[in-house]
Amino acid sequence: MYKVFVGDKPIVLTTIVEKEANFKNYLLKTVNMAKVIKKLNNTSLEEVRLIHKNEDKLIKKFLKKLPCVIAGGGKVYNDSGEILFIYRNDKWDLPKGKAERKETIEETAMREVTEETGVTGLSISKPLDRTYHIFKRNGQYRIKVTYWFEMKTSFSGKLHAQENEGITKVAWLNNDQALAALENSYANIKLLI
């Protein structure tokens, strides 16, 4: 099962058809994505489920429905076990950004963390789950597929918010602070923490 977020409401990709209750079922093959996104944005509908018989093809078929933007990001720990957060668009988030040509997704993730926060000396510990969300750019809906990596650093210098990307704050948050920050974060980030 996969979750693709429209704001904080999920589109669930699944093979299981259940009786509708606060959600609506659609066949993945024939769904009109623009209508589904409008319903999620403009009604009290809590989620949408897109059904396809073959579990192995769920995400592949879905990603053909809209143009994709590939991004990389990091859940970065310092030597004190704190997690690196950014504050952008009045929400707490993790650093991430769009992949550039001829760059591996790991290089994208590390570059974006450094650009958005000023943190250097990063090493990747392990890959984390991918997240998916739908956004609108230039009047067109797109799917952002973000490849996440757990990273470590011994960086102890000054943090720098990349203001031209709308980031107003960068902070190392301990476990309690991170949980509090998640109260004002995105659903897909909550899946990673």
C-alpha cells in the first residue's frame, strides 16, 4: 500500500476494495486525477483509494497519471542525536529538493541538505521510505517523489536558512521538540519521524 498526499489528505493505492466510509474508491485505470484532487481539496472527504488488481504495478501505474518531479532529502542526526529541521511556509519540514541532471539521488539529498541549512560533513547511514505528494505548479498538477536518507554529521557550526527558498529557520531539535514540531508539519514528514 502506498500513500500519496494532497495537502494532508491521502490517496491510498491499494488492491483491496472496502465499503466506503469517509473515503471514496476509484479504479486506478480510469480515474480522473484532477477531479479526485479537487474533491480532496474542496470537500470533507478524508481520503481516496485507487484500486488496481496487481500490487506490484500500483505505484508504477499511478506515476503515469501526472508528471513526476524527483527530489532527495535527509533526516539528519547530529552527534547529540538531534534531528535537523527547517521551517518553511509556516510549517516544520525536513530539508529536501529537486534532483539536478547527472546527479545521483544520494548526491541530490546531501546537496539539498547543505544548501538549505548550511550543514556539511554529511554521511548517509541508510535509505528511508520514499514519500509522494501532489502539488500544483504553473496551473498543472505534479507528483513529487522524494527519496529520503538517514544521515549523520558532526557539524557544529552556524546554521544558515536558505531564504531564497522560503526557509526562515533551521534548527536541531531533540526528540521532544521534534514531536512538538510534527504537530505543525506535513503528513508525509510524520511518516519519517
